[in-house]
Amino acid sequence: MATQKDIARVAGVSPSTVAAVLNGTKHTRMGEATRARVEAAIAELGYIPNTAARALRRQQAGTIAVVVENLENPVYQELFRGIYEAAEERGLAVVVGDTMWMRSGSPFLARLLGQGLVDAIVLRHGGLMDEEVLGVLRSRPTPVMLVEYQSDDHDPWVSVDDVAAGRAATGHLIEAGHTEVAFVGGFDTQPANPRHQGYLSAMQQAHLEPRPPLFTGFGAQAGATGLAMLRAGESMPTAIVVNNVMSAVGLLGAAADAGIAVPEQLSVVGIHDAEVAELVRPRLTTVRLPMRALGVRAVEQVSALLAGAPTQLGVISDPPPQVVARGSVLPPAR
């Protein structure tokens, strides 16, 4: 089997340079040509790192857990892509779980935290996890990195700019000529609440009167419920910002059932982008969030925590949320 010394000989570099490439070290001074030469030698020799030996040397398992609520949610596709890419660069394995199995005293939680099976946890819980479980996680030495949740000093976290996403969605509708814009979906917690803050900001900047939010939850039924509540109110808006793409899909279906033409009678923008936005009719206008960059940043910062290196936590502002205009928005009917 090839060794790191073999790679160094073929690439014409020092073994320490090979180790830096294999460990995903970014702070080492190394030109892209040198890195490419080392990577080519690794591929040529078919080198397979001895992760077990590496884990013993570092007293680490070389595995991180990624836990999200509702694994079936399609908005996680890009998040997981970023996580897997960044983990592979660092020689880390990834195990995936669902927060529905993380209850105090649950076997899943015990296995996750016990016996040193994982080095760190990347957690996306949307503010819905029991505080008792969070307390258990905080009491253990295993680092927990929250994603898409802006925490206090208790936890390290990285997040997309949900305020900017709500502002972009609302601003797109205002630019199309809408003045009666509603906000539907999510709970009065993160990340729904920052998105609503963005909605309020855009409405106030345009000197428009915001409507009370309808925090109807997540999923397709939440969108349908939100539309029903709006129809039962005193007046219908001409446009709706929906907290997430799946709720927006549910709202589109409910509108079709009610004989409300989208976008001729009602314009809709969903926050988050997913393949389903292209498949529904009309095609759904969305706000695309940098979920792949979020996944990469989460793994980078977990690795920094494990190495005792400086971290770069907080909101990812680059790239910013981006409106993907499709077919669900038109100027209001006169």
C-alpha cells in the first residue's frame, strides 16, 4: 500500500506538505500548483488514509454527526452537499440523524454521545428541540455546532441571512407593484422570526402597512392553513411571502382548489429553493439561500473547534440570498 512518503516522492514535495493536503489544512503556505501535484500523486498511487490510526493518534473517531428535523425535507439537499464535500476534504465520515429521535433518555441520543463514536454534532433543529435535550448536549464535551439558528453565547452557530431572505422576498413583490403583502408560515421562532423581520423591514422601508404574521408551522399543510386564514379575514392580500418552499407549494395547491388563480389574482414567493419549485404549476418564485456554503462553513468551524483553532462563526453574508424569478409573481390586477 502507498504511504505518505511515496506520495511525497512522486509529487516532489516534503511529507509535511502531503500531510497538510490530506488533513485539509488551509493556513499552510502552499501554491495551487503544488496542491494539485500532491492530489494527482494521491490519485495515481491510490492512497487510502489509515483513518483508524489517525483517530488513535488524535483520540478522535474521525466522524461527525449531522442531525436535522425532518430528513425528508428537500431543502437539505444543498446543505448536505456542502457538508459531505467539506467532510471528505478533511477525511471525516458523516452519520445522519433526525431530531425526532432525539428525546431525553432516548437510545439514539445515548449512542450519539456515548463511547466516543462521534467527534462533534452539526445540529439544525429550527428552534423546535426540547431544552432538556439541548441541556444534555451542552453538558457533554462533544462540540455542537448549530446551523440556521442564531444562538446566544451557549452555543457556536453559523446561519444563512434569514433577515435578508425575508427582505428580498418582500422587496421582489413590492417591486412588482404589490402593496398588500402578507407573511405566512413557520413558528414565532428561528428561522421563521428573522424572515418575518426581513418582511417587516421591507414593508416599512416602502412605507407600507405590514399585516400580522400567520405563523402556521412548516410543511404543505401550513401553507394551506395560512391561505384559509387569509380568506377568512376581512380582506385578501394581493401577494404572500411564505416562510419556506414546502409551505408555499401547499399554498399553491390550496389556491388552485379554491379557484384562486396564481399569479393573476395572487402572487406568491417562497423562501428557500428546491427542485419542487420547478415542478409545480405555476413554477414557484423563491429566494435561494446559500445552503451549500452553510454546510461547508459548519464543517470548517466544527473542525476548528476540534483543533482548538480560531473560529469564524455567525451569519454568512456572501453569497447573499437571491431571488429566483419563475412564474408565481405578476403585478396586482387593477
